[in-house]
Amino acid sequence: MKKLFLFAAVAVFGLTSMNAQGLKAGVSGGFISGDFSDGYSFNISVDVTNLWDVSEDFDAGVTAGYSHSIGKDNIDAAGFLPIAGAARYNISEEFTLGADLGYAVGISPDGNDGGFYYSPRLQYGVSDSIDIVAAYRGVSVDGGTFNTITFGVEFGI
């Protein structure tokens, strides 16, 4: 089932990126908060986002990536593959508010079934093709929510 979700995500991205107006890739790192903060220490995430102009200040599209959280004290790392709709609103020339909503496929450890994915974010445009991103990423899983607070960089490609 997980392989089917992964194949579907790759296929959708391949088809939608052919007419991309705003293809971006990002990398971020951060800390675990909430229900699982005692068992995990640090998170590293990579994302690819494809946005289209809806209006002068609003963009919408799709995003997918991989999120890897490092376990503490002999706890296996947790991996998620978030696949989501993405929305961005430019509140000024430099600042953008955004949100991603979708599903995060559980990759690891065994028994991680994934769950509803959400990620509000604030972006600061350093240049036309580079943004600094602060995001709160959450996955609703059995037993609580797996939350991370991340800071990273997003590049236009």
C-alpha cells in the first residue's frame, strides 16, 4: 500500500510539473514538539512544491517530500512522506503566509500508518528564487500528533 502511494505521488508530480510556473525545492531542520517530543530529538525534511498563480497575491498547487525524525534512546527513526495541497498568500513583497494540507504516508518504523498532514508556514523572500521558511508541521497519528517546528531554505528551480 505504501508503495502504491509513493508511485501515485511520483506520477502526479511528474505530470503536473510539465507546465510548472513555480517549481520549488526546500530543505529544513527542526525540533520535535508535542506528544512524541520525549522519544525524538531532531527532524530533517526535504520538499518539492509546484505552485500556479491563482491571482496576483495567491498561489495554489501540490507538494510532496520526506520527513525524517531521529529517535532517542534506542527508538527507531520516524519517516513520513507528506503529499498535500499547497496554498501561499503574499502579504508583502518579502513575506508569504502558507499552508499545506494532505496525508503523510508512514514510512518507518513498522506500524507507522501515517495520518492527516498539516503545515502552516511563514516565508521571507531573500531573493526572487530563495526563501527562508519557518513551518509548523503536524501529522495526526494513532496515539497523538507528531509535530515538528522547522526552519529551512526553499529554492526556485
